[in-house]
Amino acid sequence: MLNEAVVHATLPCIDFDRAKAFYAEKLGLSPAEEQPAGAFYDAAGGTRFFLFPSSGAASGSHTQMGFRVNDIEATVRELRGRGVEFESYDFPGFDKETCIASIGGAKSAWFKDSEGNLLGVVQLS
């Protein structure tokens, strides 16, 4: 039943205009569709996510959405150049200089959006 459903992530934001500006300026994303309840952003392969105004705060304690990329080093460099600040962690396989973790053949890096949502970029092997 649900294995045939289209899936999209939903991300809360306290300040909708600030969040839209972050996604546009820092990530280069524009809403594909806006409605009173929020905005849909389209991504590769028919995937999308929904950004919506909420009075609740994002936990930021776990990855809420991830972007799969082909070259994580280049992606991290480009996002840093746009002003994105990556999270730093202390665990085996995490390189504090690049802010990229190598775990089981995958490489990952994490950052928070303007609303505190923890987002990740991952390069699968």
C-alpha cells in the first residue's frame, strides 16, 4: 500500500520568509509551488520537500532531511562559499577540518538551516 505512495519530507520553520531566503541564498533552491500552508521544493528524480510555518521549533538533534550528492567535497566547498556553516562532531571517521564523516563507505556532512533543522549531504559509495 504505502510502498507505492510518493514520499516527501516536511520541515517546520518559525519564520517562513527567513527560511525561504536561506534556501534560496544558501542552497540555491526556489519554491516550485507556494500555497498558504507552505512551499514545496522540487529536487531530482521527482523528490520534493515541504517547508511550512510552525510555532514549534525544530529539534536539530537528528538528520531531518538528506541530499544525496555525487561529490561531497565539492558540495561542501560550494555551500561553505555560500555561507553555510557545517556541524562539527567528535566520533571515529569524522574529519574536523572538512566536516565530512566517512562511515562504512559513505561520506556525510551536516548543517542546520535558518530554523534549526538539521540537514545532511551524503555521498554513497
